[in-house]
Amino acid sequence: MCSDVLLIELECQHCELRFNICRKCYRGHVYCSSSCRRQAQLKARRKVQSRYRTSDKGRETHRCYEKMQRMSKTNRTMADTSTNTPPLRVILYPIVQNTKPRCSFCGVYGKMVDVFPRR
């Protein structure tokens, strides 16, 4: 079965960790784990939000929101984020030197190729 399964090595777009993936698990992956994908999506969203907040429409929206907050009588408390731990990056089958290559997601052993051949 080792000769039937083909693997490619990719680099995570977020943490730059290298990982192997088989054709069965590959669905256009660019991140090594779901936590890296979430962190990259949050980073992209922050960038978009920052650009919006500096626009005229964003400033006006923020002005209206702050005015409504001042007018309301309820006190809102913000959650303390200093105690939150960063999410762990979980790779089920990491690359280990001097061993047979295996898929980082399903763990199947295989043969390394540069690109998957066309079917």
C-alpha cells in the first residue's frame, strides 16, 4: 500500500511549519491545522476591519455607536483577555526525520512526490 499512496510536502501559510499530506486528505490546504487557519482568518479580518475603521463611513459608524453607548444606562464589563492561553497547534502525525513519510492528517505512509500527477 505504501507505493499506492502519494504524498506532497507543503508549508503552512501561517506558521511556516512543513507538513505532508496525501491526495485523499488534500482539499487545497494551505494551513497545517485548524488553529492556524482560524488565526490567519482572524488576522485577515483585523486587517479588513482596520481599513474600514479608517474610512469616512467607518468613522461615522463608530461615532454613532459610541454615542449610543454613552446614552445607554447599562454598564458593560469587558472580559479579561490576559488570562486566555494561545490555542495549541495540533498536528496528529508530524514530520520525523529518518522515518517513512506519512500524511500529517490521516497518518497513512506513502511515497513523496513534488506534485500530484493528473488522474
